[in-house]
Amino acid sequence: MVALKLLNMKKVEPVFKRYVQNQPMLIPPSYEDLVPAHHPVRVVNEVIERIDIGSLEASYKGGGTSSYHPRMLLKVVVYGYLRNIYSSRKLEQAVNENVHFMWLAAGAKPDHNTIADFRSKRLKDHLKKIFNQVVMLLAEEGAVSLKEVVLDGTKFEANANRYTFVWGKAIKVSRERIERQLNELWSYVEQVYEDEEQQRPNEPEFAAVSAEKVTRAIEEINEALKDKDIEPKVRQKLKYAEKNWPGKLAEYDEKEKILKGRNSYSKTDPDATFMRMKEDHMRNGQLKPGYNVQASTERQYIVNYTLGQTTSDTSLLKDHLDEHCRSFGRTPQSLTADAGYGSEENYTFLEEQGITAFVKYNYFDREQKEKEPNAFHADNLHYDQSRDTVTCPSGQKMNYIGEKQRRTRSGYLQTYRMYRAMNCEGCPMRGPCHKAGGNRIIQRSPDLHRHRQRVRELLASEEGLEKRKQRWQVEAVFGNIKQNKGFRRFNLRGIEKVNVEFGLLALAHNLQRFSNKTEH
């Protein structure tokens, strides 16, 4: 009976939604209808509509064919960086295929050459001003205050060959080798004249060798040996020196102009310096050409960025804060940073600018882990200001013996006062206190000691503890750019173009974050 009923049941046919590709529409949809109300592309559009790009527009020359509007191109490029699209060819593809880009471009279809030229050439002198305007808009919206910032740096790989480089030390060694060989040739001249019991000619100048000096020195050596019977090897060496050394030294001069005090540069991007990258896949800290990006943040918004060509963060703080002041007309009230910025020069600069420095010094964290302070550390020895003496752990007085000064690369002059113990021989604390021979000598910078004492008090306060917890903010920003946005290597070459590229990244990061906040 059940089988009979099953046979009488009709098969249920599936129902599909209507699908007609070529169906004409009475009122075709516009791009506006296809973009959701709270989509990030609308935030990009609204913010860039509000900023002044008059200087960018003025950079275009009149005459010839019409140009794509710079505001439209700016929207396309910024939204591309927000969507992790960094290639000009992929941006060209997006304005032809992606409805959000098509809406931004209002149907315009700039090719990849137009986009690339706009990014690398047109924006070069204008993007930082655009970025600053957006930060000020964020301040008006209450997203940032520009009063309390957190600073840190990270390294991004340059778009350069990793195996074609120039090392400053190699140039120095080569110069010294040429100078040494010139001296050897002149010693040979002196030996020849001594053997022939003739008066020696005047010695040429060999110090600080240059192409001109070497040329003159070789001419004088040749003149001195003109009528002499000299060894074939020496004559061969002179010919080699005359032919090659002036050109080599001129080449070294040009390379040193490019180095500008750096220790290295890449031949394919001379502005890039070789740095150790932490995220190297081999985990061996491989040296790669790169840039040291400095970013100060507030509430995980980037409020300022600068690019450095040195591996150390310490020397980049002053320029970074000067840029902040130029951009916004004022300095922040407080700065939080790690021990990489904790130098006497930086503490003095922050104090002069009236900025409260929540900046660790190099052994602050170690101090926090120690149950008791290290009694033998020079900074922990008791100083008697009235007598200008230091007391060592055994109770012995260490007397002032003079000053030592050191000038940093930036020109800052550090002054250290030197103190020496009277008699360390036979002291039971000699082992942990002082391992070198003779009586212990310490150097003490009064200014640095005062700054560290102030920083120690600030970081131990309730406000300081809260500031130390906020240091993760800038790390989160860098993590977002490198991990979520997949940006670890610049696409452009040269520090000016790289500055534009990171500015676009920072702008896109801020607009993405603002968009996420407004959605909620």
C-alpha cells in the first residue's frame, strides 16, 4: 500500500530564480545605488572632498590635452592602499572592474602610467600637507588630540637589489691602502737616493689622499726616478697607480657624497641603507636595504611619520618632533617611547621643548626586575654634591680628577666628570666592583643623571604606569600595516617617493580606522 502511494506521488521540481543576462532595464542602476551607505569608500570620498588640494592643482601646467582631476586620482590611490592594492596596474584594473573604484572615479579610466606618475611625481611635494589636513580633521572629530603621542620605529625593506651594495668601511680601507702604497713607493725613492748618496727630494703630501694629490704625488715620484735604474716591479706598480688610482679616488669621493655619513647604501636605491630586518624568514637578522620609519600615534591613529636612513632610532627623535611642530604649529604635551630613544641629547631636547618624557633609558627594565639595585653600578653610587665626591660600595671616597667631552654625530656636546678611587688594592669588593687594573675610575654626566632620575620618577607614577601600557598602540599600528595589509617592502625607489608611499599607507590606515569607528 505504501509502495503504491509512493508511485502515485508527483516528483517535486526545483524552482530557480529568474536569470536573464540580456534583460533590458527601464531605469538602469547608477554606481551610487551599488555602494552601501556606510562603506569605507564613502569615508574616503567624504574626507578627501573636505581637504584643500589647491597647491596640488596648481602644480599642473596649462595647455595641451586635459588631465584627470587630481582629487579623483587621490581618492583612487588612497582607497587602493586601504584595500591593499599597491600596484598601479592593479589600480588600473580596479577602476575598470570594481564598482567602488568606478564610483570614486565617476567612470573615468586612468591607465597605470597616469596613476604611477601621479603617485610618484605629483604627490611628492604635496602628500604630507594632505596627510596633515586629514589628521586635523580627525582632531576636529575628537578622534585625536595631538597632545599625547606614542613614538616608535620599524624597518621596511627597500625596493632594491639585496646583493649590490657599497660599504663606507670598504672605501676607508681602500683609501688607507692607496696611502700606504704611496708611502712605500716614496720609501723606495728615498732608498734609491740613499744608495746613490744623493740628496733626497722633498716628500710629497700623502695624508688625506685625493685624486689631485695622488696625481701630483705620482708625478713627483716619476720625476724623482726619471733617470734612475729602478726595479721592473716598481715601474709596473707606478704605471698601475698612474692609470687607476686617481679614477678610483674620484669614484670614492662620489660614493662618500651619496653615503652622507651612513655606513652603506644600495646601488639600485642609493637612498636605502642596509639594516637588519627582524622579520627575515631565515630568522638570522639578515642585512637588507631599507628605511627606518618613525611613526607617532594616538589612539592607534598615525599623527606623524618621518623616514630615517640610519639604523638607530636615537638620532631620529629630534627631526621627527621638529616635523610634528612644523605640521601642526605646536609640540605634543607628552611623549611615550622605548629605551631606543633614551639618550641625554633627547632628554635635553624634550625638556627644552616642554614635552614630558615618558621615555625609558637603556637599563630601566633591568632595574625593575632586580629585587635590589645594583650597588656597584656607577649611577647607584652615592654622590656628595657639596664635596663633589662619589662614595664607592666599600665606603671609600672617589675624588674628581677632570672632565671628558664627547660630541655626538648631530653636534650635541656631552660632558662627563671623572672620579677615581684612592686605593682599590686589597678591597674585598674588588671582584664584583672593578675588574680592570689600577684604581677604579667612573665617569658621571650630571645632566644625564638628573634626566634619568626624573624619568624614573615619571615612569613609576600612576600616569607613567598607564603610559607604559599604551606603548602597544604603535606596535599594533605597525602590525596592522605589515601583517593585515601585507606591506613589508616598498614598491618605489628613492626617499622622496618612499615618503609618499608610506604617507599613503598612513592615510589609508587612519581612514580605515575612522571608518570602523563610525560604523559602530
